[in-house]
Amino acid sequence: MSVIPLILPDFLLIALGWVLLHRLGFDQAFFAGAEKLVYFILFPALLFHSITRTPLEPGNTSVLLAATVGVMLGGIALAWLGRLAVRPDPAAHASVAQCAFRFNTYLALSLAGGLGWPGAQTTMAVIVGFAVPISNIGAVHALASRHGGRALREIARNPFILATLAALACNFLRVPIPPVLDVTLGRLGACAIAVGLLCVGATLSLQGGRAHAPLMAWMVAAKLVLLPPVALALAWALGLSAGERLVLLLFSALPTASSAHVLAARMGGDGRLVAVTMSIGTLLSALTLPLWLDAAT
């Protein structure tokens, strides 16, 4: 499988988002509104539509849940090992720890859709749905341990989680989705990835963070280099199919979510440091993602 044509359109959209903000006069307010639309409407619609499109079996889903939990716990463990590896400032570590296990959901669904396996996007949607609460708990816990926060309330109100739970319930109970609603959700979901990736590009920033270079390097390496082998080991141990192994590997190798810096800033952390770390990881993932996907195929 040729991987470069698979990832290139997404990174071109990210680049376009950067150009729109920094060269073509679009302002931050525009992207803030667009990101809010994606977060609350478009991406939940994509998750719901993707999960309800293919019938799922509880047995197979439970194995995916176990694999997802294993990958996320592996990322959280790598984040905290960074305290021993580079002995960073505790406040900086609390802010940037999430960069070792949070993931870019827009890239996840977009790249899965191009893998050439019919069930790839549905499998990725299920994995993302399971992983969102775990990533939020890990990120909020790290920040709340120093700055305080209402983790349970934020998790319970997360639109990704609500959409996933609703979709899984409809899928397992075989609740029919009216054709008009299904088409509407499909069209909303089709917008989610393109707009979301444009917003990712608008958040890219490489300014600041030099004082914490070892910490940033550890978190980027943990996410892009160290976590994928953990995913492969879990996939083999749990007996996932070849397609599921590929999707789980792709999930584990994704760069950090662009929303990570927003969470850090809102909870009193170092948002700029997180933004720089996320940006470096996103740019480097254009090199690491093809390597991992080529290795898996």
C-alpha cells in the first residue's frame, strides 16, 4: 500500500489552515467558531454515523475496548515515565503530559477511511469513542493535580462520548436509523474532517518552549515512536484481525489533538508549551505515520 497519497491530502488541509490564518487574513475568531462547530456538531455526527453504519457484535467490541484501554494506559505510563527520564519542571510536565497519549480525532477518521479495508472507519470510530473518556481523564487528572478541575463533569458532557454511547446503543439494539436522518448525519460528518483539519493547521505554532526542549522531545517520541510498538504487541496478544491491527496501529501513531493546548490553558497550565509540543508532533507525524503503516503492511 502506498502511504504517502493516503496522508498527503490531510496534511495539505492542515497546511491550508495555517496559510488561511497567517497569510490570507482569516482571524482567530473565525477558527474558534469553526472549531466549536466541529466539536459540538460535525464530529459527533461523524462518530454516530460511522458507528451505526456497520453492525457490531459485543464480543468483538469488547476486544477492541481492551486493546484501546491498553494503548491509552501505555501512553499515560510513558507520559509519567518522562518525569524520571528528563526530570522536568512539575508544572510543565502536568501541562504537556497529555501530548504522550491524546490523539487527533480528525486525522484518525480521515486516514482510516483511506486504508482500503471496508470496516476501517467503523473500527476507528469505536476505538476513538472508547479512547476519548480515557484521554480526558488522563489529561484532566494531570492538570487538576496542580490546578484543580471538574473532571467528571467535563467527561460526562463531552459530545464525543455522548455520540459514541448513543451510537453503540443503537447499533447493539438494532435501532433503525431513518434514512433522512442517516443522510443528514452523513453530510454533517463529511464536513467534519476537512473543517477540523483546517482548524488544526490554524493552531500550529513553533514559538516558545525552548527551555523545556527535553520534555517536549520525550513526549513527542513517546507518542510517535514508543507507543506504536505497544499497540502492535497488544493487537497480537488479543488476536485482532489484520485490519483491526492496522487500525489500532494507526490510532497509536497519531499526533496529539490540537485541543490539548485549549484544555491546558483553561485549567491554568502552560497552553503555549502544549501548543508547541503538539505542533512539532503533528509535523513530524508526516514522517513517522508512513513508516509505521508501511511496516504494518
